[in-house]
Amino acid sequence: VAIDNLARDARFALRRLRRSPGYAAGVVATLGIGIGAAVGIGSIVYGVLLRDLPYANPDELVRVSLVTDGIAAPGDLHSEASYIHLASGTRTLAGTGAFHTNDGITIADGDQPERVTAAMMTPSAFTMLGVVPLIGALFEPGDTAWTGDRIPVLISEELWERRYGGDSTIIGQRININRGERVVIGVLPQSFDFPDPDVRIWYPASMSAEHASLNDRYLTFIGRLRHDATPSRASEELSALLPTLSDRFPAITPELIRRSEARVIVQSLKAATVEPVRPQLLLLGALVAVVLLIATTNVVNLFLLRTERASQEIAIALSLGASRLALAQRFVIEGMVLGLASVVVAMPVAAFALATKFGFTEREIPRLHEVAFGSETIALVLACALALGAAVGATAVTRTGMDGVFDRLRNTRATASRGWKRAQNALVTMQIATALALLVSAGLLGRSFWNLRNAELGFEPAGATSFEVSLPWSGYASYGESVAFHARVMDALNALPGVRGSAAALQLPLGEPPTEMGIPLQVVGGAGEERAPVSAEANMASGEYFRIMGIPLLSGRSFAPGDVRSDAPAVMISRRLSNNLFGTADPVGRHIRRPEIGGRREAVFHVVGVVGDVHGRRIEDGPVAMVYFPILRDGDGMPRDSRPLPYVPRGAQYVVRADRPPSARTIQRMVTAIDPRVPAVDIRPLGALVDSATARVRLTMLLIAVAGGAALLLGVIGVYSVVSYAAAGRVREFGIRLALGAAPSRVGSMVIRDGMALVAAGTLAGLAAAVSASRFLRSLLYEVKPTSFTEFALATTLLVGVSLVATLLPARRAARTSPAVVLRGE
């Protein structure tokens, strides 16, 4: 019987909705878009922030960070010495491991070279993470990627199938990568994507304390807590082990440990992975609630207005003996039917959101590749549709009481109760407040994006093309061999038609550096020598780099033949580094040194020029202090180990400035003609670096702007609906007023005043909400105050103006009310 009743109510709901196709279409579209967008965004937030890592006992996995505020060192990474010491001395960690990624590995076997991302990992890390190879075996303790008879690598399932055809005989075969031939000992499954989903090759890390250091840090340290340990206990234990580093590695002196202010921070691996994007994801999570709130509020308001118009029908049913429960069930079923119908819209919206991920990539949001449209998403869409539909239908239950039944039967023109009007007005006020908060947020982000796009970058991206190469060790082990290759590439580029010049550097502004390149520097002789070393980012550049990039030469000169020498190679420094080292004095002709670092002897450099500042990876972080070392073709006289310079430039990024940029195919063909083992990758306009650097702010701005636009539209619809409905209920009053001599403009102003009262209340609430919300945007804003008056004023003006327009139509209808028609109806 219950099922029969439900089926009967469902058929009744369908008949009612067929009689009001416009209403049904509006509710289905509103609910569908709201649910689809909310599920899409919510799935991203849940998948990245809340879902467990896909490894054995993920709650026990931690990241061990080494923080040294007192010395110049990159991030929270570890040196080989600090990792060896802490991993061997810990009692709170049941397992330890370390890794380092490198996207400059080239596979040179076969006809087509290919550059891939590789990870150097300790054998213990694989065991700790619980990975089981698809075929073959894992690394054994003592394996090393550099020496011995067994020089193994692991490859990904994707690389195995794509490049090697899924051939099981790959085990034991040798493949040619940067450092020479390596033996494939295993294939890791697609589900294992540590430490990065782009990794295609893993090779074993060989830990050596030969050059013990606290500065030469490139390792990420992970561990697994013992069952009775906590991150805070592990932090205390490992921090207490740091002072004993000097007992094991005398090169790391007690004075250096004290001056470094070294400490260890242990935190959940999941939290550490998503920490950089937590504010953005929390903002997206809030957006989920807002989108759903906007859609639901508008649908509830439409449902309430529809129910109010059906009050005569409800009164008749109650007077004939219908139970309140039966009427309530009828409305709930109608809401659920609407909810199920909205799935037709919600499912494609959610699928599109998860397919595009709103334009975000793994670079902006870690773990994003783990989020996909699947059975969980389908179930969530259905559950949301049914739950919201039932909730919307339940709002009409308030109209199934017996109060006022006979008044309704006696007077078909009875208007809604004051409580009913207050509920409707509150919903519209909430919509307006939400719309204003989102509009202000979008405005703040829009101004921030504008500032980022128009920031002083320090270089000229227009009209230039960039690409990268990564050289194998075989044939390019020394500085001279590497720069000879780069010289041949630049000669070939300069010979192309329309090319005005080319240059090479280790790192371009706003790009991802090939490695952490922090370096401490100190003045030699004269004022400033007594100061502590200052931190700088190290780069390498050819002589024409600054001219081609449009980086101004402020004093001195650029690199020239003869600048590469073993006693004091030439360097160029940025304005910021010049100020940090020399203050207002002219540094040209002065010498700076890199102090002895963990076994690497002191090196002295000769400053030949000062250039303008450029940004590092993020425009928001401002210009960086940078030192440039030379990439010069006369480097064949360098010692083979290139000791005076910090790097052998096997990896380089090129810039070509031309009237007509060369095609990617031309560049690729030109590079492989010089060495068929070397592919050219990431061929793109130089301006793409700026696009990438501003992508996170741009996409977040667009998301909030879309939500703000939707909120504004729905809020205006709500204002119009409520004002129009209220005006329709006062037709008799308006007719009498006009018959007694009231001016039509006065009647119209009454309607406008009622509508703008709602807008005023919503605006005040929205301004308060916008001030609160702007605090969460602080990390995304660039040179914009979270309480900027301009953005608040513009958003408020837009909202009030559009809302005023929404009240003009019902006001115009009210002003044109015919007293004669109204009185005849009486």
C-alpha cells in the first residue's frame, strides 16, 4: 500500500509539473547546475585534502623536514649527511627513506630520444610504502645507480607499455639513459605514482658522507611512525639528534649547527603534500557550499511561491479530510521528482568539471590525478539530488496546517501571512548577501590578477620562444663539453631566417629550476667582508642572455671570452644581490666568495656586471637575489671537474628572439641533428611562463566570478519574484489608492521601496560576509588589500543597480493598475 501511495503521488507530481513546464525547467536547471558544480568541486577537495594516501597504513607516513633559519639553504630538504645521521639514530620511526626528482633524464635507446622525469629513491622507501612490482623485483640494500656490476633501474607500467610494448623480457635488458646503460630490474604498477605521477624511471639513491654538509641539500626525507609514536615526539627526538652531527661528520662544526638554528619538523605526509594549496582548496570547499546554497535557496523560494499559489487547493483538501501527513508526503515526492529530473543536468556538469578539473594541473594542485569521474561520483550526484529534492519539498509542509483554512475558503484573494513573507524575504536577503560576498572576492582576485599580469617582470616575454634540453653524461661530463654543445645550438638558431638572437641559461624567470640552487655568498676584502654570508639563487647564462631576454644591464658588462678561468671566474649579480652584499657601493671589479661547504673548497668569483632583478618561480614572492655564472664556449680550459663553477650545464633552457618564431619541428630537427640522443622539449612562447605563473590566481578568480555571477542572477530573480508576488497581492490596495487620487509614480515608488529594503538588508549582510571572506583570500592577493574600498564599492554599486532594475518591472505594473478593473472585480 505504501508503495502504491508513493507511485500515486509521483504520478500526481508529474501531472502538476507538466502543467507548469517553465517552472519545472527552471527548477531542474537550477538544481542540476548547482549539484553538478558542487559535486565536481567537492570531489576535487575531498580527493586531494581528505582521501587517504594510496599506500600501506598511510596514517603512519610522515615527512621529516630540516629547517635552518640561520643559514642559506634550500627549503626544508636534507643533505646526505643529515639524512644518514637522523635515519640511523631514530627510535620513533620504524622505517625511513629519501628521494629526489629530476625531470632532465633522457632515454636515448631506440630511434627517438625521450626526456622523462626520474626519481632517485633509497631502496628502503619502496619497502616502507608497500609497493609490489608488476613484474621483476625492487632494489636491494646497497644498490647504487653509479658504480658496481649491478646498476639497476625501475620503470613505470606506462613507459613499459608505450615504449617497450609491454614485453616481459624487458627484465634484465639494458636501457641507455643520461649516465649510460642501466639494467631494468622491475616494472612498477600504474597505481604507484610516488613521488610524482610524472615519474617514469626510478634509480637507487646512493648515500655518501664524503662531502658532509648542511647546505648542499636536495633530499626529501620520509618515514613511518612506530605505533606508539606521534609526529611531535618524533620532532623532539630528531631535533635532539642534530647537535651530535659534528661527532659523526667533523666538517659540520658545532658552531655551524648552532648558527644554523637547525630543528626538525615531522608532519603527516598527506598534510605536507597538500600544505601549499590548502588555502585554495578550502576556498574551493567554501565555494561548494555557496554554489549549493545559492541553487537550493532559489529553488526553495520558487517552491514556496508555487505552494502559496496552491494554498486554495491545500485548504480544500484539508477541509475534505485529507491528512496533513498525506499532503506533506505529496510535496516531498514532488520535490524528489524534481531532484531526480535534475540529475539529467547535474551528471554532465559533474563529469565536465572532473574531466577539465577547472583547468588546474598537478603543478598547481598535488594529487589531482587521483580525482576522476566514477561510480562514487554518480552515487553522490543521485544522493544529493534526492536529498535536496526532498528538503525543498519539505519546506511546503508548513502550508499543510489547519490554521486559516476557512479564511482561505471564504477569501480566495487572501495574501500570505507575515511569517510566510518574512521567510521569503530572509531567503532573498541571504541570496543577495552571498552574491555580494562573491562579487567582492572576484573583484579582489581580478585586481590581483591584473597586478600580476602587469607586474614589473624584469624581462620582455613578447616575441620570444623558449625550449629545454638535457644532455646525457656520456660525452658531456665536463663543463667544456657541455658548453660546446650549447654553442653549436645557438649558432644553428642564429642561422635561422628572421632570428635576431638566441641565448641559453640554466633557469628562466618564473620557470621550474632543474634543482634547488641556493648558494651562500660573502664579500672578499673591504667593507662587507665581516658580514655573514647572504643567500642567492645560482644561475648560469650565456653572454647574450641578458640582451635577448631584455634584462637591463645596470653597470659593468656582460660575459665575454676569457671570463671562465680557474682562479676567479667572472659572475654577474642582480641588483637585489648587489644591495644585499655591497649596499650602495659599486660591486663591479670586486670579488665575492662561496665559503667552504661540507668538503667543497672555498671558491672566489670576480663581479663583472650588475643586471636588473627578475622573479623566481612566483611573481607574488617578488624578485630574487641571483648570481649568474658564465656559459661560454671558451670553457674548454676549465678543469674537468668544473670546481670553480657550481654546476656543469648539462641541462639548459634556450630563448630565441625572432621576427617569425621558428616552429617546434624546426627546433627539434635542429637539436637532434647536432646530437640524435638529445630531444628538445617544452617548446613554447616565452609568455607561457607568465601565463603559468598567474594560472592559479586566474582560475580561482574565474571560479569565484562564475559563482558570483550565478549568485547575482539568482539573487536578482529572487528579488523580482518576491517583489512581483507581493505587488500582485496588493493590487486591490493599489487600485483604491489610485481611485482616491494617488499619483501612479507614488504607487510605483512604494513597490521599489519594498524591493530595495530587501536589497539594503542583503547588502549590509553581504558586506560583513565579504570582509570575513577576504581574509581567506590573503594568500592569493598581490598588491591588493583584502578590504580594498574600490572593489567593495564597485561590487555594491553593481548589485544595487541590477537589483533596482529588477524592481522596476513590478513597480511599473503596479503604477499602471486600473482602479475601474479592480473595483469591478470587487
